[in-house]
Amino acid sequence: MDCIFCKIIAGELPSDKVFESESVLAFKDITPQAPFHAVFIPKNHDITSMDGVNGNNSAVIAEIYEAIAQVAREQGLSKGYRVTCNCGEHGGQTVGHLHFHLLGGQKLSVNMA
């Protein structure tokens, strides 16, 4: 498989892990957009984007959001943080594996462009 996130899950590529469970992995982004920037992914490649979420696989989304809240607390992001999920080419998604970004550690711009 040519998915960079699957290679990270398999240990073929290094990552700076911040969270791991049986079904979720989170690691620091290699091109951070904030003082703290982590990527949260399901370990299963079945969902390539938010378009693929349905009643049969949505439990992993809840697990990811629980992990995001835990890591945010652990990182001291009590003043606030941003969670994003890009979907599709026009949404800015560059890796075809469902993933969420957690950004924090400073006041973030509200510019959505």
C-alpha cells in the first residue's frame, strides 16, 4: 500500500507518537502549523475521507474525538484548540486516509480562507 499513514501505522516510517490505542494512532505533524500540531488517524484504512463515514464505521470517530480531548488536556491546551478534518481535493485533503488535525498552543487565526 502506498498510504503514508498506513506506513506509519506499520512502523515503516518514523513518527513522534502522542497517543495510541488498538484502533487509533496520533502523532506530531511533520510540518506543524501551530506550536502543537498532531494528526489523529484510525489504524484501519477502510475510511479514506469523511465521505466514507457511515453507521457501520462511525464508532472510530468517537474514539478519535475522545483521544483528541485526552491529548489536548495532556498538552495543556486549556485556553483552546482547533480540530480540523479536510475532505476531498477542494477541502484540502492530501492523504487518502481519514485523519483529523489537532492544533493549539497559541491563539489561532479565525481566517477560514
